Amino acid sequence: MAFQFDDETIKATKAEVKRHNKGDMIMTEGDTSQHFFYLKEGELDVFNFTEEGKEFLQHKVQPGNFFGEPAVLLQQPFPGNVEVYSEKAEIVKIKREDFIQFALLHPQKLLEFTCSVAQKSLRKSLSLKNIVFLNPEERVFQQILDYKKEKGKSKDEKIFIHLTRKELSNMTGLRIETIIRTVKKMEKEGKLEIISGKIFI
């Protein structure tokens, strides 16, 4: 049950639609905002920096998803940075009070929004569990499967995993050398294919 921001909803919530370019920072960790954000087109990176300055990639935001909404809902600082990863991105920006008023008047939309927040919470819990309990191969494989699922692809449909070895390293907390060895091992086991250096599964 996904929340869809169509033209009618944009008008009803008095939302703005803004275009952004690759590298634009949409949010910075620690900032607060009185606006909800929804990705209409493009792809975003959500990340943090460790005390050593290493980037930890939490996840990638795909079209049709809110981002940073728990912090906005609770009026708390953003827990991470959000940057445009794709060449272009189209983001819907909605004033907090306007969206809450709209949601209260439209129970179906409120349910869709609540489910989207719950789904994200569940995904983060599973991701943390994977980092703590899974071995490197299982951790990398699960991250790739999660990416495929977020793209809305079926289990049997082969797609290009648009994640670099560095991004997989940042998402799993593993060294890039470990990622390279693990991906090669998975290829030999037939769990994925590498074509021209790109991962397909």
C-alpha cells in the first residue's frame, strides 16, 4: 500500500514540486524542517559519517517514497544526510501542517502514509539485524536482494544492480576488499552474474 502523490494530492496539500541535480543536498544531519518530502522522480542517497569520517550509506530512496518523515512528524533533527544520486530528481515539498490536515481529512491516505512509515521502520530493523548477525556473503547478498525488491522487481527477473562496490561497502560496513572477494565468490557459486564489471541478479 504505497502513498501516491498525484497532481490532485499535490494541489490539495498546497505542495511544491522542485527539480534538483546530482549532488544537491536535500537534508543535512541535525537540521530540522517544517516540510515533508516525497521523491517523485530520481534516486537519493541517505547517509551518515562515522567519527573516523567514513561514509555509511543507510539506504537509497526510490521514486514513490517519503524520506525524513519521522523527524518531521516528531519535529526532531534529521538523523542523516540526503543527497541527490541520480542526474536529476523531482521532489515534492509539503508544509507539515498542510499535510497533517490533509491526512486527517482523508483516512485512506493517512493509512497509506502510516504503512509507508511502518514499512521503512521494519526495513531498518531488518537491515540492522543483518549487519549484526549475518556473515559477509549473506550481508552483501541480502543488500542486493533488498535493492532489487525496492525496484519492484520479481525474484526471477534479472536486473542490473546499480550499486558500486564502494556503495555496498558503505551500506554493509564491510571493507571494499571484502566486498570484491565476496562478489567474486558469489559469482562462482552462481548467485549472481558479473558482466563488464556490473552486477546482475
